[in-house]
Amino acid sequence: MGTFLISKRSNDEFQFVLKAGNGQVILASEGYSTKASCENGIESVKKNSQDDNRFDKLEAKNGKLYFNLKAVNGQIIGSSEMYESSSARDNGIESVKKNAPDADVKEDL
């Protein structure tokens, strides 16, 4: 089962990551000014991760592949790590879809 981990950045913004059952980070958020807005971001991931249309499959300038998860309004709510192949990226998306809905939320503040 996955876990959302909320932490605080050095600039005092809150951020979450979604970790798979093996502890690997599969999605990371942007910074949020409040903990409440960070928690809302987690709820948005839980909801939007079940819709294939919310995942944008992208390629970085260096040729590595990644994906963004977007909310209904088009705002990015999480980004993946960089992958070497499209099959690895697709596996990352499937992992988010599998782990996000029932993931526990923990804090490291």
C-alpha cells in the first residue's frame, strides 16, 4: 500500500510525495504555502489518479520521459521522476493509479 508523506521545504513551503509500497517515490508535488492546501492536493491526487485523461506523458529536453498528473482545472498536482523508457513511465502511472486512492497520509515536519 502507498503512503503520502507531507514534509516542509527549506523555504517553509509544504510538499507531499507519494511512495509506493516498496518506499520508492512515484509522484512529487509542488510547494504549498499552507499544510491545508497541501492536504487538498493529496485529496486531488487520490481523485484524479483514477482518470487516465489526467496524466500527461512528456519528454524532457534530455530525452528522458516523465508524467504530470493534472487536476480538472488543468493545474499540475504532481510530477514523476525521470524514466528511461515509455514502458517504465507507463508502469509509474499504473503505480500511482494503484497506490494513491487508499494511501495513508503521514507527516515528516
